Amino acid sequence: MPTLVGISLLAFFLVRLVPGDPVMLKLGERGADPVIYAEMKKNMGLDQPIIKQYFIFIKKAISGDLGESHVSSRKVTEEFFDRFPATMELGIAAMIFAILFGVPFGIIAAVKRNSFFDYFLMGGSLLGYSMPIFWWGLVLILVFSVQLGLTPVSGRMSVMFDIDAWSGFLLIDTLQPEVLREEGLAAFWSALRHLILPSIAMGTIPLAVMARMTRSSMLEVLGEDYIRTAKAKGLPYSKIVILHAFRNALIPIITIIGLMFGSILTGAILTETIFSWPGIGKWLVASINARDYPVIQGGVLFIATMVVIVNASVDFIYAYINPKMRT
């Protein structure tokens, strides 16, 4: 709770330091009339002292009401959950990409310590961690979309398909029986092809962090006495690495997966803007440009809540991985 209160304070007050008057932006040329300006400011709730505005925001947020958007006049919660599945689908795809490659790379680097594989994989992970997302995303578009023509440039699916997105996850919605009868797998492949580049761009940094953390954790475990005992008993080395070493090295790996999944949502702001992905990140950027205060402070608070929940869930998962922690 202290974390969420602190974030609500930052989200509420910092956005008001950004130059620009949300009332003038909404009124446009009509803003020259002081009567209309005062009436609009009152309707938007900006005529109250700023401290009072904050407590009104907190009081409504506790009851689940984050206010209405100044631009669309829709509830912030409705707009958030309309876009949340797109961001979550992208985040899950990015994390799957990061785990499928990051964890094996870390294991190989630990087992082949100080070899060519170790230096190559860890050097590559350092390079991946150092690349800015906005630059990496543009490079991927230039190579795979513009030069090779293998993937689409932006969006979630081709405009040729009109899918009833009941869940918001297009990879699931395109597999509905009625969609398969009409389109076959064409809509599914279109959604998958649109997902490839954004998930790679977003998952590269988590992949690099995961590879380095897995290597460090595995090296620590591989030096333990019980690993030497297992070797002395003549157990196959692959069994020692996977069943004994990797399982005991999972605690820090699970921790970093949880933290990276939370940070994925913040990284989505850049990725979604580059690839025109209609998720929370692109929505927040547009709201900042429009000085849409309720959307900004509500969206940031939602994301912070999810990060806190993920981190708390990781703590509970520890008990199932390591029996020593169950007490």
C-alpha cells in the first residue's frame, strides 16, 4: 500500500508539471472565450485546489472509479481494459521469447564456463541489454519488414480480417470455430506475424538479463558439495545439471522473471509506439500529448498495481519451489 500511495502522488503531481493546459487543448480555438473556459475547467474538475483534487482522485480510486477521460469522455477503467489484452498478449509473447532463449543460454554459458560459448553468449546478452528499445525496434522493422518483407510493419492484424475479439487476445480469438470456418488459419497467421517483431523487440532486454542471472545462479549451485557428490556417484552430467543444479538455481531466476514481467509493461510504452500496437503504452503516450490527466494517473496506478501483484505472487511461488521456505 505505501508503494501504491507513493506512485499515486507521483502520477498525480508530476503530470501537472508538464507544460500545457488540458482545458485549452480540448477547447482549441474556442478557448479564447473566458466564460467557456471557466465552465469547461469546472466540468473537468480542475477549478478545485490541487490538494483537494488529489484526495478526490484517491477517494474515487479506492472505490474503483478512476474518473473519465477528458478526450473521449469514457471511463478510464473501460478504456484501460479495452487495451489491456493487447498489451498482455504482447507481454506474454515477449516473456516466452525471453525465457525460451535466455534460460538455456545461461545454462550453456555456466556449463561451458570460460569457453567460446560462454564468451559469445554473455557478450551477446550484454549487447542485447545495451540496445535501446526504440532503436532496436526500428532496426527490426528496417531489416525484416522493409528489406526482407517477412513481417508487417505495424498493427495487430491485417485489415482484411474482421474478427469478433471476445477475449482481446487475437491469437485465441482467431481460433474460434466460426472464424476457422470462414477464414481458416489465415487470420491466426496474420495475428502471429504481426506479433513477432514487437515481442522480439520487447523481449530482448529480459532475455539478456535472464541469461546472465541464470549463468550466475547456475555457477553458484554447480560449486556446491552435493553436486560434487552426485558426480562422484557417477550420475549422468545432464541429469545433474537439469534435475539437481537447475532446480536449486530457480529461486533467483523466478525472481528475475517476475521483475522482468512487471517491467515489460513499462517497456510496452516504447514498443507499442514504434509498432503502432493498440495497447496501454500507446494509449498513455497519446494521453500525455493531450494532457489527459485522469487517463495518465489512472493508467500509471493500474500498471503499478499489476507490478506489485506480480512481485507478491513471486514470493508465494518460492514456497512451491524451495520446501525450506514453506515455514
